[in-house]
Amino acid sequence: MKNMSISSLESQCDHGGGQLCTVKDTILESLLREDTVQNRKPHSSRMETQRMCRCPYVRVHLAFNPGSIVNRKLANWLVRCVQFARGLPDFSSLCVKDQISLFLSAWKELVILCMAQAYFKYTVKTDDGIHSNSDQIVAKSVGGNCPGRRAYMEGVPTKKAVEQLQFVLNKFWEIKPDEKEYAILKMLLLLNPNMRDLTATARVERIHESIQSTLMEYEKLCYPNDPLRLSHLLLLLPGVRGFNKITFENLFFRHLIGDTEMESVLVELIQDHVVCSV
């Protein structure tokens, strides 16, 4: 398989900044209505069991006002991640089952890269109403057994989780990937041949190898005086993959989707775009 054309990446890139695209007539449009968002409460019973504690594992929620630009950014990023995936010929030519499997596996990673590309900063609040900016939280370790640690491990958003995500974002902001590098990194995360239930594993492996070769070629061409840049970019990916998907969903999307399963929202978005492209 030939390497992907570097010049073609520009039109495929999902810009993290700039103007927000319009959310299409999907389930997300109704979820963003003020009368539903402001009355929707976290569904997870695990969240309700955690008690307040002065430690890294104190529970936090995304702070926003109804109709907040934060909510619209999050909803738009989901839609734009689907559009990005469907805009890749190597992805859209796969069977629908494989498309859904790959996107369900990578949606969190794609949104995190959108956050990094947009220099996204947000505010969280604790149950007692204390607000903190995401880039100002320092979750200090404490001794002994903390009652919030188990909830943290099970996907309840905590100060510790916010600090971990911010660490990942800061690494991106230090390296400052350009537009095409972000696009290639998203392709690497999306077209993951290690998925167990793929029907076209060998094909996805070849595509993944081609994307890696494209990134190597691009780094040599555009950053010849920075021989370590490729390694630094690839070292960003484990942190993105490693962030807890349930925590991410609960912090940024649970207040939008309520009792709806995140997987159902994502499958509907993928299927809507498949139908529209036929």
C-alpha cells in the first residue's frame, strides 16, 4: 500500500480551533436544549456513594451554565470526529461493523486531541461548590486509605483525574503539533489494528503501517532539525489511550446524555453519516 499523500491531509484535518460547525439534526441537538441539560443529573450510582474528602479523590463535576459554549464544543467535537473518520477513504471503505468498532474504541482519544488542538480549558466544581480551573488543580497525595479512591478507579471524575488529563494536554501544548501532525495522530488512534473483533484486521494493519510511514516522512521533510520530534509525538499517545474512558464520559458527556448509553449515541452518529454518504 502506498503512503498517504501528505498534501491531502489538509482537507481531511479536523481543526481543533476556529469557528464551531453546526450540530446536525441528531440526538445531540436535543441533548443540548437548555431545558434538558439544566435538569439532567449524573446517572451513575457510584457517584452518589462517594463522600467528600480533602484529598486527590474528591469528586468533581464540569462547571457550566445552560447553553454554555463548553457544552456546544463537546457536542460539536463528537460530530466532527465522526466527520473526520468518515472523510478518510481507508476508514469509510471498511464495512460498517468495523467502522463502528474502530470508532467506539477511539472516540475518547479523538476528542482529547480536539481538546489539545483547541487549547481547551474548562472549570470544574466540587460538591460543596468550590470552582477550580482545570490547569490550576494540583492533586496532592495523602497517606492511608481514601474512601474516594475506589470511586476514582471505577470512573468517578475526581481532582486526580482532572490533573492526569491536564498533564496529557500540557504535553501536547509543549510540543505544539501542527495541523497535519494532529490529523495523522488521529488516524493512528482511529485505525487501530489491535481491535479483536475486526473483520479486516490485515487490511487495517497495512493502513496503520502506511500512516506511520507518512508521519515519518512528514517529520523528515518539515522538521529536519528536530530528530526527536517523531519520538516525542508518538510518546503522547499512551497517555491519551490510558485515560479512563468511563471517567472521561462521566466528566464531559454524562450531563448531556443522561441515562442514554454513550455507545448508543456514537453508533447513531456513525450510522447517520453512513446513510448520508450513500
